[in-house]
Amino acid sequence: MAFCLNFPLFLIVLCLISSVVSSVLPARAARIWSLGLSAVSTAANAVLFRYAARTNTAVTYLMGHYPHPWGNELRIGPLEALFSAFFSLVLFLCLLGGRRQLAVKVAPQKQHYYYVMADLVQAALLALVYTNDLFTGYVFIEICTLSSCGLLMIRETGRTILASVRYMIFSLIGSGLFLLGVILLYSITGHLLMPNLKESIGLLWSTGQYHLPLLSSICLICIGLAVKSGLFPFHLWMADTYGAAIPASSGILSGLVSKAYIFFLLKVIFDVFGVDVFYACGIHRLLYVMGAAGIIAGSVGALRENNIFRMIAFSSAAQIGYIYMGIGLSPTVGIEAALFQILAHAVTKPALFLSAGHLSDAAGRSKRFHDLQGAGYKDPFAGVAFTLAAFSMIGLPFTMGFISKYLFGMAALDGSHAKMVPTLLVLAVSTVLNTLYFARTVLRLYNKPQADDYERVRIPAHLSYVTAGIVFMAVNLLLGTLSRPLLDLLLQGVRLF
Amino acid sequence: MKKRTFKEWLKQWDQGEFDLDRGEAEALHYRPETQEKDDDSWAHRPVRGLREGEYTLFVKVYPFAALLLASVMIFFFMRTVAELPPFASACTPANQSEVIRRYIENGLTETGAVNIVAGVILDYRAFDTLGESHVLFTAATAVFILMLAGEAEPEDKRTRRILEADTVLSVTARVLFPLIVMFGFYVILCGHLGPGGGFSGGAVIGGGLILCSMAFGPERISRLINMKTYRGVVLCALLFYSIAKCYSFYCGAHHLETVFSPGTPGMIFSAGLILPLNIAVGLVVACTMYGFYSLFTRGTV
């Protein structure tokens, strides 16, 4: 066995250990530790990805002395390694770029807890991506939920507390539904490990035994994870949550946590239900309709918004809608588009949140559009980063957003005729709406205010934020222009999923 | 509110006049602190878009809609449950699967634990339990973030006086505290030999500590457990847990023998890692229980 196959185990345990150690360290040391951890995790997962893509295999890794169906297992394939590396990289950049906002907005004696929570989120992300066991997935969903709440409420304004209570209620409803689904599956199959579950479910589906419990559990698991990732009509918590948190937390929550739930859902679809059963039982149609509705509802919500953070949050709801629409479209091209959209959104949304944080600081700590007038001149770098990310959201060429919209269009043309017209229509309408609200924001940023007391103050750039912003932009442009290799790797990964 | 034309709406939207009254916004602010301008956005409540008439309609319709949804869901869940395999019957898929058979038949020889549950959660499916004990740690840290005040808030004096004057409480605590703690340790230490284990034993000890703190005041118990010991104990227990399990997972994945052997089932020092892990989990659970109580009453441990 190649040594790099041990990396997932080491990394998950290392993240758990780091979180415990960080709770007794001073804030500065905890920050350096946490940043180092996510950097190491990015590098290790990248090495593992290279290995897995070269050997073109997916390996199961025993967590203990007992193989499935008795003991816990991890499953290591190219797709898992790619997404872990990507998630770790984005986490690193969020923590790096959000550093200054964190220092300003979080009480000094509590700052080290932020990194405790960030380490726990990372452990949960890795475990959700790598697990081969449905119940392990549930345990780490719990860790993910609780630590996301911690990341939210650490900024102790009344509004943040209210937002995190709301987030927690929705998130726990989602976990509860998921758990009910797992319980139903266990009682009709007697298994918790993914390979055995898939085998038993295939058998039950073909014989027609326990048909209703099987259907209910598929529905419960899908809806539970959809609630947690914010699919329409459960998207309204997003605006409060992302609007009230500090930018780094908004970036982590929208770019990583909700994406990890969706990745886990894809894993469950492929490894537990099996693609055939999932697409035969019809729940993908519900996901498709809700995804399409979410795109429109999120865009309209963003258009009505008057607070830049809440606008970006509503746009997140629309992007989540794209992913679910892709899942609903077709098991091959649709899934590929959804996977690419996960990556594109994970790069773009944190960049938007981080730059919006800096722009609102430049505008006298106001998040309202009215005060943001001309903020792009006061903080030039944040203005550029925001503009580029907004272009990617709209889907201009040379950005990842373009490629993902292109893939959705291709998936629509490839699939059934019934879905082709609505998909293309939704894509067109949402692109127009996206353009409306993002162009309006960008124009505001570069529109000089008429007031006489306007001073041309330049906010000094912060090295950590600039570094993070440059990496975000570089990844976005690189993967937006040279997307073919990435798409090939995604296809290869889906085949091994 | 009169109906707006689209142009007016666009203008208002642009100028940010969607906000509620400033006074109304501040009334909702239950925790004033160094506020920034952006917290004007309090006004962006989700009900913002509703006019007065619509709001009362919403309040009227909401309970009925909720009732309807709940009834529909209850109906479907009842249908589902009716089709499930019968509870506690020998012929259900869960009871017939090879998983259960191996746990019951080989559990004693493979893990060395007489208590099959301990064998399953700390050996067969140990990764889940590793996550589960970190769920506790996460919850405790989240409560720390929420409740930890800068310095210890003195406990409410009136409550304190009432509790101190309570002879029944103090005498009962004096008699019961050693018994409770002893029982808790018994449950932890014999978790692999009979019903019990780290989670239940830790909860018993935590309950004993809470009783003690209520009866004798937090000052006296802080000689036993304070912020420093709390952190130290949780740190050591979880570090030991993670490292020990990492070693055992690593050995398992590479098909190596670990240095921990199952030993003779039924002896106190048997079942390999299960006993030390139970102790670690028990300490974490006891500290977390007491920590929650202390944080919610005084704002510190």
C-alpha cells in the first residue's frame, strides 16, 4: 500500500488534535497552527490526488481491524482527493484573507476559539468527503453543524446570535431528517457501510420488498441534506446567516460547508442508493424543480436586497439551485456540471465575501449600497477582486462561472426534451438577473459620490488579504481558461465514484 | 402603505429606504455593544416585505398551514412505519444480517469485552465514537464562545443564600456525593465487563459535581475543578484518545498486530484499548457536564 493512502486518516486525526490543542493556545499561535494545518492538508491531498489519478483506482482504507460490513472505512478515490485538496485550499485562503476582519470584530479573549472551530470544520469536511460509512457521515455532519454555529456566533452582536439560532434550527431539522433516513435504511437492510447498503438496496428495489420505507428513506436523506445546504424553499436562512457573520465565516459556510453536504449527497447517491435506483425513483425531479425555482427565487431575492452581504447570500441560494438542477438533469453530464459548479462556487463566493468585507470597511463600515458608492476607489484591490468574482458569477468568458454555465447548457441539450426548454430558459433568465444585480453593485463601487465631503482616502492594502485575493483570482482565471484537464479529471473521478 | 410604482420602488431601493424605523430597529436589539453602522441592517427582517394586512393574514394562516403539513407528514410516516419489519422480531433484516452475528458470536474473542456494546462502539466502529466524543468537545467550545464572560460573574446572591440555607440539600449532598462519584467511576471502569462505559459513567460523575457545586458553592468545588484543570483534563483525554485510536487504525489498515491484546475476557485489565478509552471518554463527559452547568450559572468554569 502506498504511503500516501494514509494521509486521509492522518489528516482527520491531525485536525481533531489541532482543534483540541488550539483551545489552550493563545490566538496568534492558534492562527498559525490552523493556517499551517490547512496548507499541509492541501499539499497532502494534492499528492494523494496525483497518486489516485495516475493509478486510476479507488481504494478502501480500513479504520481498524475489521473490513466492511463490520468496521468503519474510508474510501479514497481521485474525486475525493481533488475535492479535499480544493476545500482545504479555500479554507486556508478564507482564514488568511479574513484575518483582519476577525481581529476587528471578535473579542480578543475569544479569537482562539475561532481557530478551534475552523479546525473542527476542516476535520468534518475531510471526513464527509472520504467516509465510506453512512453513520460516520452523520457524526461528522453533527460536528460540521455545531462548529459552523460557533464560527457564526463568535461575533457577538444581537443579530448574529439570532442568525445562528435560526441557522441551527434549520441545520438540526436537516440532520434530523437525515438521521431518520439512515435509521429506516438500517432497519430494512441491516447495514451502515456504503458498499453493503448499495448491494442490499439494489436487491430490495428489484424485488419490490419494503418499497415504501426505501422510498421514504431516499426522500428523507435527500431533503435533509438539501435543507442543510439551503435549497429552495429552505434558502431564507442564508441571507441572515451570511449577512451577519464575519466575512471569513460567511465564506467558509457558503463556499465549503454547504458544498460538503452536497458532495456527501452525491456520494450517497452513487455509493448508497446507486445511480439506477436514485434516478428510477423520481426524487431527482423534485430536486430539479426546486433547484430551478431556487435559481429564480435567489436571484429575485438578491435583486431586492439593499445590503451587500445579504445580496451575495441570496446569490448563493441561486448557485446552490444550479447544483441541484444539475443533479436533477442527468446522472452523467448533469453531475459533471454540478461538480464543476461546486468548485466554481467554492472559489468565487468566499472571494466575494472577503472583498465585500473590505469594501464595507472602506465605506465606513456600512454594508448598504448607498454608502458603498465609490468604495472601489478607496480600496482598489478589493474593488478589483470583487469585480472579477462578480464577472465569474455572471458567467463572463475566461472565468469558472462561464464554464459552469456552458456545462449546464450542454447538459440541458444532452438530456431529455422535457427538461431542455425549462433549463435553458432558467439559465437565460438567471443570467440576466445575475447581471442586473452584480452590474449594479460594480457600477456603484466605481461611481464617485457627489457629496462635497467626499475625501479620496486610500485604505492601505493588507498583505494577507491581498495574497488570498490574488490566489482566488488566479485559480478562477486559470480553471476558467484551461478547464479541459479539470473536466477530464472530474469525468474520470465520476466513473470511479 | 400605498402602492409604489416601479420607478419609485427602484429609487427607494437605490437609496436604501427599505429599512424600518430606526427606533423599531433598536427595540429589537437585545444586546447593545460597540455597534457599527452595518447593524442598521437589523431592519432587514424576513417579514420586511409584508404589509400590515398581509402580516395579520400570515399570523392567522400560519398555524393551520403548519397543522396541515404536520398531518400530511404524520400520515406518510405512519404508512412507512406500518411497512417496516416488525420490532424486536428475530427475522428482521437487521437481526439476520452477518453484521450482528459476528458482533455477538466473535465479539468476546475479538475485542475481549464482555459488554458487546462497548466492543462495538470502541473497537468495531471506533471511528464513529472518536467523532462522537469530539461532538461533545465542539458543543462545549460553542457554549464557551457563547457564555464565557471576561471574568467570573458572581452567582445570583439570592439563589446562593437560599441554597446555603437548605439543610436538606447540603446534608444530602454530603452523604450522596462520595457515593455518586464512586458509582460513576465503577460504571466507567467496568464498562467493558457489564452495562456502562465512558458516556454513562461520565454523566454520573458530572451530575455529582453539579450537586456538589449547588450545595457547597462554586468556590469550594473550584479547588477540585477550575478552568485550568478543566482544560488540562479535556486536552489530555482527547489527545490520548485521538493518538491511541490513530495508532490502532493505522495498524488495522496495514494488517499489523497492535500492542494492545484482548487479554482474558472478564478481568479488569482486559479488552485492550477499551478500558483506557472509556476512562478518557468518561473524563471528557464529566468535565463537559459540569462545565455546561458552571458556564450557564456563572459564565466561567
